[in-house]
Amino acid sequence: MNKSFNVSLLPGDGIGKEISAEASKVLEWFNQNSELKINLKEELVGGASIDKYGVPLTDETLKSISNCDAILLGAVGGPKWENLNFEKRPERGLLKIRKELDLFANFRPAIVFDALASSSTLKTEVIKNLDILIIRELTSGIYFGEPRGISQIDQNNKRGFNTLAYTTEEIKRIAEVAFEAADTRSKKLCSVDKANVLESTELWREVVTDVSKGYPDVKLSHMYVDNASMQLVRNPKQFDVIVTTNMFGDILSDCASMLTGSLGMLPSASIGAKKNNKCNAMYEPVHGSAPDIAGQGIANPLAMILSIAMMFKYSFLNLEYFNLINKVVNKILNNGYRTKDIFMEKNNLISTQEMGNLVIEELENEKI
Ligand code: IPM
Ligand code: MG
């Protein structure tokens, strides 16, 4: 099995930089202490790239990251760049990576860590042991549909428009990924759409149902997105794997992440088909660049570190180290150490750096 990997680290903006520094330490630890050889190359994206090059992602950076085995991204965006015109904004850098590398399958787990069950705003019994996986289509739908724009109707009236469209092929490939994932879990898949109103998702439902015939062991259900958002808050444990469109997935995954009470803990993976040897995977925390707390050393690096774990699992096919990182994180939480975002009375409050150091310390304690 391949043990040598090129990884592009894109810290981005805000707390992205601070949590990336901790992620680097963890990767370096694996370099020194395991058979993995991880060749890390840092690149600019988002506001950091705008400041230096005037664009959120340069062609050179895109080319460079296309040639690596996996991308690890911190977060992009911040008030400094909010007034830039649409094409220049930090978020466009992220969307461009997704689209250009065709990272169509976005895995967003929402897991409640035992030690954090009481930090949710929902009753503990509703969310304890929650472990759901939202699979969001990431490179099509209303985010990318054409035509799009803002046109002038008359002097005082404009029209803003976007297009929600899905092809059979696009739905089929994300559905297959979702059925495969459901097959390895509790064999329950809920497809979320708005088939009662939107033709694009009427087709979505039709194609997902078709694909289900190849997975007789997986129990498929369908739900309208408005109902799904309500059910997620009412009784989230009825779900295991959810598959949905780009836009619905954006919204539902934020909702699901807050069920866990710890947005700062959640990693994600965006994966595409391996084509022409191009990079097909990007890993990033679900949280954003949090400009309000950036630079203070209080951000939680665990979502970023758990994103490394996902990289080990999905890109390096190394379940052992995936489990190892998860074990270490659980242990740290069980021992009461918390960054400010997940701090509760009687916990030990620690900084971003101290959390990174603790992860290293606990890795040292595990014999690998
Ligand atoms: C996300 C974010 C992005 C999205 C933004 C930053 C473009 O909200 O990854 O969920 O809307 O996809
Ligand atoms: Mg979002």
C-alpha cells in the first residue's frame, strides 16, 4: 500500500491559520512516528490569496493542488473582503476548487461526542449517541446552474436569478456514493428533496429510487426538505445517512451540526472520482473562519484535526490512524480539557495551541 502522500495545506483566513498550525503539528507527528510520509505544501486561498494576488485562488495554486493526493483546508472569508464584487470574494476560491476538481460528494458527519452531550441546546436524551452522516451534492444544483445573474428590468427594478438543475448522471453518482456509505452503516438512507414543487428534485427522487434497486439491503426513504429540517430537530436519531442537493445540504448540515452543540468539532470530506491522476479529495472543518475570535488563540483545532482523520480514512485508506485520532480526541474530552467554544463549568479551559499539544501528547501515549 502507498505510504507516501503529497498534501496541500490551505490555511485560508481567520482562525483557519491558527487551526492549520495545529494540524501541521499532528501531520508532522505522523511523519516522525509512523510509516506514513506526508509531504506538506502550504498554499494561499480566500482572503489571504486576494491580499497577495488579487484573486481568491490563482491558476498556479489550482494547478499545484490538483497534483497532490489530498487538500486540507482551514476556512475562508472575513469582513475585510465582504464588499468585494462577487467573483472576487474569498468563497469563490473554495467553490472553484470544488468545481474544478469535481469534488461532488460532500460527507458531513454530525456526531455527538459523549463528553459533550450536554452542550447541545437540545435535551440530552434527544441527541445522546447521535451519529448521522449528511451527504451533500457539491458541484451542481443551484450553486452552479446557468443562467445566473442580476439583470436590469427598468430603471428602478432589477431581477436576480439562479438556476436549479440536475442531470440524471449527476444524481446517479451522488446516490451511488450515498448507498455505498449507507451499506457500511445501519443500511438506512433518507433522500431529501422538494419533489412536490421542483421538477429538478422530482427527477432527483426518480433517479435515487432507480439506483436503490442495486442496493436491496439498504432501506431507502424520501422526505421533503421542510419536513426534514423539522424532523432533524424533533427526533434526529431517526436518521442515519441523508443524501441531498447542494443547497439543501448546505442548510441541513448547519442545522445538524448544531444538534451536536459543538460546531468546532465537526470535520468534513469532499470527494470526487479519481480522474487523470488529479487530486480528488479535500478535507475541512465544517465551521467557518470565525473572524470575531481570530488571532486570539482560543479557536478549537479539533475539527481540523478530525479532518486529518477523515483524510487518513478516505484518501490514505488507513482506518487504524483514523481510529487513533478519534480515540485521542475522545480521551482529551473525557479528561475535561476544552477550548472556549465547548467549555463548561468545571472543565479545564485551554488555548488552541495547548489543545494541539495535548493531541500530540496523547498520540505519544499510544503505541503505534
Ligand atoms: C459551506 C459553506 C460554503 C457553501 C460557503 C462558504 C461558500 O457555507 O461549505 O457549507 O455555501 O457551500
Ligand atoms: Mg454552509
